[in-house]
Amino acid sequence: MDYIIRRCTIDDTDSIRRLNREEMGYDLPPQVVRSQLELLLGRDSDLILVAETDGAVVGYVHANDYDLTYMPHMKNIMGIAVSSQHRGKGIGRALLDGVEEWARETGAVGVRLVSGATRTGAHEFYRRCGYDGGKQQLNFRKFF
């Protein structure tokens, strides 16, 4: 299967929205996704890559700067999704490779990601790509 990895553009809004809804369960209105993409694409601290095959976006990854007082500069994967019809073809790995390349180019010492406890298939994929499970954590949120 032939695919290309490229930087996301605002024209990818509908595809990103579809992947968020179908693969990750986040169904936001189109105007919200577009607004968020406009914000993120305008920042040097964020990178969004898409995987495209036959003119269709079939996957994406969003990463950003991860800076702490207790660790050198890293990158943080905020989300990665590959269409279920295109999994197992190297697309997810290629998207991770793109983030890792950006991390190295910008002086980061590594890449981190957080994955939901029930996403065991994704966990195995991350391990095969060289990511360590690390410590277990709870994710607390408070919405206003």
C-alpha cells in the first residue's frame, strides 16, 4: 500500500473530524474542529501529520512540546488515529516516526504518550514501536 506522510493543513478538517469520531469516539462539530486546527497549525510548539493514500487522509498524529521542571525537553503525542480499514499497513508506525524525527530535529530527548487503559491493542502497537509502558497513572479532569 502506498501512502504519504505530510503536514496537516486546514483543508484536512473534515478528515480529522471523521477520524476523531470513528476511531477515537470524539464527535465535535465541524466548526470546533476547524477552529482548533487553525489554532494548532499556527503554533511552532505543535505538529500535526497526516497519512494520505489515494487522495484520502487515513490517519493522523498530533504532538506538541512537553516541558517540565524535572526533565529535559520532550515531545508529547496528544492523539494518534488510523482508520480501522488501514491498520496493520505501517501507517501508525510512519506517523510515530515523523514525530520522532521532529523531536530529534528540535533537540528533544524523547517522546511520550498516554493511552487509555482499555486500549490494549494500541498498547501492544506502542510496545512494538519501542515505547515503554512506564508507570500507571490516573487522569483527572475538571470541565467548566
